[in-house]
Amino acid sequence: MSEFKKSIGTQDFNQSKLSKKVTQLVPSGIRQFFDIVSQRDDVISLGVGEPDFVTPKVIIEEAISSLRKGYTHYTSNQGTASLRKAIATYLEDQYDLSYNPDNEILITVGVSEGIDLALRSVINPGDGVLFGVPSYVSYFPLVEMSGGKTQKVNTGVKDDFRMTTENIENNCDSSSKVMFINYPSNPTGRSYQRNELEKIAKLVEEKDLLVVSDEIYGGLTYDYDHTPFAKIDNMKERTVMLGGFSKTFAMTGWRVGFAVGPKEWIQSMLKIHQYSMLCAPTISQFAAEAALKYALPDAAKMKDEYFQRREFIVKEFNRIGLTVSKPEGAFFVFPNIKDVGLSSIDFATGLLDTEAVAVIPGTAFGDEGEGFIRCAYAASLKNLKTSVEKIERFINSV
């Protein structure tokens, strides 16, 4: 009996009745590795991209207070008016970006739902969606499920894992409708300065593309100020910007994010959201509002910690022979393991089996990630030091 049949308690279910589109989806390589790690208590994990910090106390207290005040009911489909206003104020103060909280801001169940809504609200069958690879695991399947055509932009070492006008144009054709950009990037940590975004924006305008900009790690940009894509000339009217609280404020489990963009696009996303999700969790919306009002100093302290960890792990990986350039943001490094002589999956499984250190094979982010591993430095400096020692020992044993 198949594991699927065991799980539903019947031998009669015919799998051919499942959606062909869903059947063809490949399970997340990150989750598969996480499931293995979760069954062991001796593992140091540099795998799942999640802050090791607990949500700041002020956020938790405000969330609990909202429950005690009786805020346990549905909110507006679009999200609470007060959170939308707080996001509008934050974007204005931080980036000089102005959005109307009444119709240009939508509260989502994390950025992952925002990606889904942004794509489904504009994609017709066969429309092309451009996105850089290696990429976060959700992009390819969400394009597929929206009915779009995936148009992978292979970035690679030559381009320092960044999209350029050249590699975008090489993959663009008459079907191309949306360009997806993620920066700082998961899995590579690469980001873009304003002059680089301006060059890409000119091509976007020339090709008349819409833009979905995943900027969930924007608050974790270290070496220069983060520039939203919507800040580039003529881009605001064709861009939906996705942001959230999970990374900057260590709020992954709260499942709350936001989308901002042109009124017509946001309202189209709202149509889908109101039927599929109704609204983001009420308690999480109050927590997110507290984050923007009271927890920015906490976020700055966590960012300082990530910066110190980045400096350490980049230096140490290069010392032991895993070549990696310094990422500009997020909390990931994407070191090259080709000289070790193992595939990405063999490296990751071998390291886990022999040294109890979990990393993610680069192929979890597409075939283009072969020869690399993703390591999250969202772990204590003590655990990072121990991990480097164990990784060095593993490399020397191969």
C-alpha cells in the first residue's frame, strides 16, 4: 500500500483523480530536508531560513493584549485599517514611498500568499513569467499553478547570481508578461544597488512587463540602503511590492505579510484573497502593527547580530576552501562545493550523517543550484563556529 493510501486510510483511492498539475509538482527540497532534521535532536541546523531569535517581547505583549481586549473575530478582508495605515507610514518614512491604505495595500498570510495572489491576478494561460534561478522554492510551482509559463533567467557565478538586462532579455519573448525579482535573494543573499535596478527598469519598460518584487529581506540589507523597485522611475505603476515581518522582526510563525501596488492590481488580488483566505490572522495583524510601532530598535539589534555572523561565516568558509562572495543581505550564504567532488545532495546528506550539521543542497532551488549549498547564518555564533569545524572535518574526510 502506498504511503499516500496509508495516510487516508483506504486502498481504493485512485490517484489518477488528483489534479495533474498538482501531481506533477515536486515537493520542496527544503521541507524534505527539514523533515529529516526534525526527527533528530543532535543536529545543528543551517538549513531552514528562519531567525533563531524569538519574536521581540513588545510584539508578543501587544498580541496578547489584543486577545484580552476581545479582538478574536474576523477583520476586513483587506486587513485592519490600523495596520494598513501603519504600513503606509513605514513605507513613507523608510523609503519615501506613498501608498493609499484604503485601496493600495493588502494584508496577506505571509509573503508566500502574496506571491500566489500577485501572479494569479494577472496571469492568463501561457503568459510568461521571468525569474532568476537559482530561486526560492515557491516561485516555479506558483507560476505553474497560476497557468503561466516559467521563463528561467540563469544568473550563475558569472553574474554573481544577479539578473542583468542581458540575461533577462535573452529569456524574454512575446509571451513574457511578468518579471519576478527577489532581493536580497533567497538562496544567495545577493541584492541590487539603485543603478543596477535602473538598468533593469529600462528593459521592463521597453518590454512592457509587470513586476512582482519580493522584498521580504529588504530590512536585512547590510552594505547599502535597500531601494524598493517601485522607487525607480516609472516602476511604481507597474509593480507589486511584497513585504512582511517574518525575517526582520523574527515573526515567521505569525504568518502575516503585505502587498502594495497599483489600486487595480491590489483590488484584483483582494478578490482571490477574500475567497481563499478571508483575512490574515487577527492576532498576527495586531502583532505586526506593534512591530512597526515599537520594535524597530529590536530589529536593528538583530540585524547587527546577522552582520557579525555574516562576516564570520564568509571568512571561515573561504578559509576552508568553500568559495563564497559576501552576500549583501538576508542571512544566507551560497558557497561553491564543486572542488570537494560531491554533488550537492551527496554533500548535504553526507555532512548530516557524519557530522550532524544540516545544510540545504543547492538543487533544492533548481537544477541551476548544483555544485552549491545554502547555509543560513540565522544561528548563534557558537553554533556557527562549531558547524565550520565540523564542515572542515567532513571536507578533509572526503
